[in-house]
Amino acid sequence: MPSDKALIVSVRGRVQGVGFRYWTVRQADALGLKGWVRNEPDGSVTALVGGADDAVTKMLDLFWTGPRSASVASVTIEPANPSALPAGFTEIR
């Protein structure tokens, strides 16, 4: 059984107004991840991402690309508690 990992991810750059949250939900669903994504007042996007270690690692790589119109300047991560993960992956507005 794969181990579960959970991370809080902050993505900075041109990441609001480009469909980043919608794109994140699609990518996370495809990878079978749990969590959420939301815009922040400072223009960044924050996500709680959790699931199998390899799927979380793949999502971290994808955050560096983002949707076509995005321009990612940085991706920072910090550990999170896997027990805080919701049942699926959702966009918080």
C-alpha cells in the first residue's frame, strides 16, 4: 500500500486569472489526489495536496508548469497533516 503524504504548496508568479485553480483540480483528480486549492490576497495560489507519494511528487512537478497562460516564479512547500485531507479535491473560492 502506498504511503500517504500531505503538503501545503504556495505557487507564486502569474497564477491568478489564468485558470490555475481549475487546472489544479483537473490535474489532482487525474492523479487521485485529495485536498483543495485557493487564491490568496497577495496574488499567489495555495493548495493542500495529499495522497500517494509518487502522485504528490508528480503534482509538485506540474505546479512548476501550470496552465498555458500561467507563469510560475516559485513553488514552496511545507509538510501538512494527512488527516486534514478532505475526501476529494476541490476549489475554494
